[in-house]
Amino acid sequence: MPLSPEARSLAARCEPRVNELARRMAREAFEELPGYPELPDDVKDLEIAATARHGVRLFLRHVGERDADRPGSHRLFRERAAQRAEEGMPLHLLLRTHALGTYVLWQALRDVARPGEEAALVELVDVLLRSHPAIVGAVAETYLDERSALEAEQRAQQRSLVRGLLDGMVPPGHVLLDQLRLEGPALVLALGVDVPPAEGPVAVRRRLRRVQTVLDHAFDVDVLALLEGDGGRVVVPADCAPPDELPRRLSRASGLRVRVAAVRADGPAHITDAARTATEILRIARACGMPPGLHRLDDVLLEYHLSRRNESSHRIAALLDPVAERPELLETLRTHLAHQQDRRATAGALGLHPNTVDNRLAKIAETSGIDLSSPRGTALALAALLLRDAEA
């Protein structure tokens, strides 16, 4: 609906005061807002004042033109919102400047209104209040989009640094590692998660976000995590021990069975080795059939030693070559060793009759020559399984 001539005349009396209003907003009114006085002077006098000036002129154009909402009218607001997001200005402070700017403009209209122009003033306030939501919406949308893009970029850069550090591609002392707050000893974790085969990528990401949250709360720091669908690796930038209940808390949060291997690194130079050790502990604990929980090197000390490669490794691994084409035999052997060679427990875990387990173990002994009834044979079978898993 077109504005009355009285309303347009009232608005026109504000036009000579555009620069004055912009300075007043940037240098007086906004100073009341928490955090605003700390902003640099050039930001206040140039960018914020220019944005305020644009806002006043945009309002006056709304009054004088029917097509004031043409494309691009909010472009400057969006550009400034992106800049403030990049600089780290809080969103609430940015939106408060726009709200307070609207109030200052209303005060200016009220001050220039003459007796008998009350109806014209109401018309202008109506235009002012109707245009404000569109501006605030454009500002908030742009700010949040920019912050989201910046945070995604920061996360990607951090993940790249953490991955390089864990894999030995970023040397200790590298200037970029200052961003990771790694100076002294740290704790390195390897996480293993049993994800259902039918789990979709969106559901997996949701579960991993819960895992990240639990880790941050458990150590009271922002841990550096590389989480994938089946687990991942974590660096805690602190000299601490993992809580014994950590796997249980992670399992409860994610709804999945989680196992955790923990190794202490004496400093940034030792993180790569600690990560390799933690990954090996996790693999060995899983291969030995240990239930999900918190695993340390002492928990798998013998198995870890047996799985180390040396000049005899290939010959030990080759002991199981005769049954390599029979996966059910290897699975029976793995389960039997994990259950301390209890034939009934092995049968229950595999859903077999105990006699079937006996027959399979006899076949393994016959074809491989490994005597599972002797300590030496048991150790050879375990070493062979671990070495073959490492090769796989």
C-alpha cells in the first residue's frame, strides 16, 4: 500500500541526517552493547558506520519507492555479516547492533515529527518494523553459513594435522603443531567399534559425534580425534590416564560395542609410535577374543610379543597354510583359543555341537602338525594366527 504524502515528507526530513545517524549508531548507541567497545576503531568508523548508513538509506528508499525490495538490496548486510563471522564477532552482538540501529532510526523519525503528523509517523514505523525481519534474517543466515564453512575448514585442517602426526608425516616441532596444543606427554587411544552391517553413513556419523562428545567430557579437554565408521584414533593433549569406565560410557552413548586401547606418549615425538602400538593392541585384543573394554599393553603382553615379525615369522605363519582354505577351521581355532580352550564354551560361541568342535580341532592338528594339547603347540597356534592377521 503506497505511503501518504505526509509520511514521505516526514521521512525526507531525515535524509540530511543520514551521516549523522550513522555516526551516532557506530560511536554512541552501539557502545552500550557488551563487547562492542573492544572492537577496533577502524571497524566502527568505516565498516559499521557504512553499514548503518546503508541501512538508513535503504529504509528511506522503502519509503520513496514501490520496488525497494529489488534483488541485491541486502548485499552489503550479507558481506558485513560474513566479515564479522570471520573476525569472530558473536552473533548476538551483531544482531543487537541491527536491532538497536532500528531503534535509533525510530528516535530520529520521532524527533523530526511535528504536531499533527502522528498518523504519518505510524505509517513509517510500520514500514520500519516490516523491513527489519528480512534484514535480520539475511544477516543471521549469512553469518551462520560463514561460521559453518570456517569451522568445517578448521576441522579439516586439524584432522589433516592429526592424521599427519599419527602417521609420522608431520615431524615433531613443526610450526603447525602449535594449533594442536601438543607440548608435553599425551595419551593416545585406538578405538574399535562394532558397527552393524546395515548401518547407513548418516547414522554412523551421528554415533561418532556422540563418541566425540563423551571423549571431550571424559578428559575435560577438546581431544584430537580421527573417527571413522569402525573406530579411529584419538590424541588427548594431557598427561592423564583413561577412565576405566570409558569404553562403557562410549558404548552407552553410541549404542555400539566399543573397545579402547590406550598408550602413553612421553612427548610429541613419541605419538606416532604410541599410535602404532595402540592400534596393534586393539587388533590383538580383538583377534584373541577379548571382550570389549579398556586394553593396555600389559593385558596382551605375551600375545603382542608373539605377533612381532622377525626372521622366523613367515615360518610360524606358514604352519596354518594347510588349513588356510578352510575358514571354518581357522574361526574354530581362533574361538577355541579365545575361550581358553574350553570346548563347550567354543561350541556355544560358534553354535556347534562340542563333538563338531573336537572334529575340527583334530583336523587342524592333523593337517598343520600343531599339537593343541601342549603349551608349545598352543603358543605356536596363537602366534601363527596373530602373524597371519597382521599380514592380512
